[in-house]
Amino acid sequence: LSDKHADIDILFIEGDLFDRLLDLNSKEVQVIISFFDSLLNYCFLNNIKLRVLEGTPSHDVLQPEILVKLNEIRDNKVDLKYFKVLDIEYLAEENKYVLYIPDEWVNDHGVLEKQIKEKLNLLGIEQVDIAILHGQFGYQVQGIPYTGFRFDEVYFLNLVKDLIHVGHYHTYSYFERIVATGSFERLAHGEEEPKGYLVAKDRTYTFIPNTDAYIYKNITLR
């Protein structure tokens, strides 16, 4: 972790921190714990809030709890929250309301809208400032034979004042104020598009490419 963005206020991880369920004796777990320790140190030293959303159930499988537990046993604790259910958080220092929705939370948009309305009513607000979602919008599956649940663009653009961040698809894309960051790393062939992350403020953002992302190339031997 570099000091390039040490001045940010909040780091959002919008789901799929893990790719699959891991065994405790796997080498990946050892690397992950080391990374989590570095991440928590970085956030503490730079006074960065850390927010993690549960992603696809078959990927995260609630394993971000490891990060939560590591933070709990530290002397220098980070302002960390892990969202496993639909919720709205008020960030007092930033004066922002943030909506969190994990992947596969519901399969009916009407039910989703009702749940969000109940949360809004409890807080006495009509809109949120930021949305952190995991799943897919309609624009992302155009031309794809996909019949599953998708978030409605018009509804969320009316609900959210600033940016709507959505994770799940590994490709960076955007539609008005909806931004899909894509994945930070390449995990397979067929992902030659740039990988990276976003630095955002209110309605503006910059996509920062990860120039160290793995490269997958097909080589034909004759």
C-alpha cells in the first residue's frame, strides 16, 4: 500500500473481497491475513474509515469476518464496518447517508424498494447520498441472455444524490452516475480491459488503472 491516496476519508470495498470459500490451511489464507494486517495498519495510520460489503454468497461466504476479527483484537482499531444485510449508514463527519445492498439480497425489485423505503422512513430522509451495491444493472446485461434480478437504473438515479457504485461484473463501465469499478485484478483469460479502482468525491470520480494487474495471454504452439 502506497501513500498515493493516504488523504482519502473512506475506503469502500463493494463486495467479493474473496473469490471462493477457502480452507484455513491454504496458502491463500496466509497471504490474505498478511494483507489484512497491512490494510488495517494503513487505514489506522491515515485515519481512513473502512467499509466492506458482502458480495456474491458463493464468493465471500461471510469470510470478511476475518478482517473484522483481526481489527477487534488490535490495540489500534480502525473505524471498520462490515455490511451483510441491506442497511443505510449516516457518516456524521462527511454528512452523508450511504446505502448498502449485498448481492442476491432479494429477487423482486418491488420488495427491494419497500425495504429501502422503510429504512428511509426510520431515518426521516427521502434520498441517500451514496449507494454501495453488489449485483447488476440492466445496462450491464444488455445483449446477454440474462433473466435474473437486476437493479433498476431510473429508480436508483432518483434515490441517490451522488454516485452509485456497483460491484460484481469484472469490467469497468458507467451509466450516468452509476459506476461499476470492475475488478482490481485479472482472474482469468478474456479480461484484457483495464483493471483498477476509483477515487471519488460527490459526483466526480477518477478511474485509476492497476498497472501491476496480471496479464493473461493465449499462446498457440504449432
